[in-house]
Amino acid sequence: MILYFSLMIYLINLGNGKYEISKIKEPSE
């Protein structure tokens, strides 16, 4: 259970990282 929870956190952080990178590549101006 703990391993599954930590995996979910890892995937969420990975998704946030990709989102931040896409924001930098495509400025919302």
C-alpha cells in the first residue's frame, strides 16, 4: 500500500514537472 501511494505521488510530481516545462516552452502571453 505504501509503495503504491509513493508511486502515485511520483507520477503526480512527474506530471507537474512536464506541465511546468510546457508552460516555459509556451508562454501564455
